Amino acid sequence: MDRAIIFDVDGTLAETEEGHREAFNIAFREAGLPWSWDQELYRKLLGVTGGKERIRYFIEDFGADGAPEQNLDQFIRALHAKKTLAYTEIVKGGGLELRPGVRECIEEARQRGYRLALATTTTPANIDALLGATFGDAGQGLFDVICAGDSVPNKKPAPDVYLQALDELELPAGSCVAIEDSRNGLLSARAAGIATIVTPCLYTRGEDFAEAALVIDGLDSLDFADLDALFG
């Protein structure tokens, strides 16, 4: 089929952000840092996409004690690597489940002949862990294209990751629909010219989704007739 559905990952496929928050706190403890991100603080930090970028934002804008004055980039990379390891262990241990309707949506889309893709700022290791834990060995084969992590210069809300997905799918924006959970993700997809369905998650409920073609509580309430109408 010459149509594709492009999914975000964190917050869209699964309510992953609590797992990410826990993993950050584990990494901080292991590094001997006196940092702890509660839900209120993490909600603010989620305004910045990308784990390494989020750590830098916390250091530079919240005056985090314990960050070195020298070699900050190296410090952030090492700390984020600890966080990624902690997160993948949480996922592999069964700590996360798919959001309601996600599995059924993917299965029906494949039965209808849609091509599927992922466009996300999370790392490939995080994607591998989530797909493996929720879909088993079949997880990687579900998606024709996976654009993730640092594969593009600018992260959401910049359109880079969606533009890369369109390029790898070899499809125009009008032949794709994005499924997102956040305003940053929505702005990223729309900047790439892609009609977008939003399913708000724990940390994004209440955000402005005025640019969305459709806002629904979850993919368990998605009607494929509504989805089909969004293609150009």
C-alpha cells in the first residue's frame, strides 16, 4: 500500500515516561548525585525532548548541584548511558505494557496493508527493549522504518525525524498519518506536513492540541474510517 502510519513511541505506544523518570533517578543515585525528579519536576522537564537534552536543561536551568564545570558533554553522555541501561532493565523486567488499543491498531493496520513506521527521539536501545518485551521476537519486523534517537540533527518539535521517516518510506506527507501523544510531537509531525492523531498520555493531558486532525483518549477508540479520511 502507498499509505503509512507513523507512530511516536514514548507515551504513544506505552506509558513509558514513569519508567524513564525512574531510570533517571536510578542513574543519578548510581552516579552519587543528590538529584531526584518527582512527577511535578519531570512534567516541566518534558518540555525538552531527548534524554541528554533534558539532563542539560536540568543542569543549566535548575541549578543542579554536583554537575562538573569541565567536560559537561562527556558527563551528560555517561549519565545518560546509565539511564538507558536502567530503563532497558525496567522494560525487560515487564515494568511496562502497551497502551490500550495499540496492539490491536497495529494488527489491523497490517491486515489492511498499511506500512508502519516509528519516528521518535528515544534511543534505539529503548525501542528494542520495548518492542521485545511487548511483541517478542516479532517486534522489530512490525515496522518498515524506524527513525530514532540521534539519527537527525534536531529533535522534536523540529520536523527532522518525520522528514527522515518520509524519506525512508519514500512517501509524500499526504500519504502518511502520524500518531502522537504530546504537543512537541504534534508540532514536529505537522511541520513535516503530516496529518496527526493525538492520544494524550499521563504527562501530556491538558496540552494544546489545536493543530491535531483528531484527538482521542486512546487507540482503542480509533475508527479506521476516521483514519482513512485523513490521507491527502
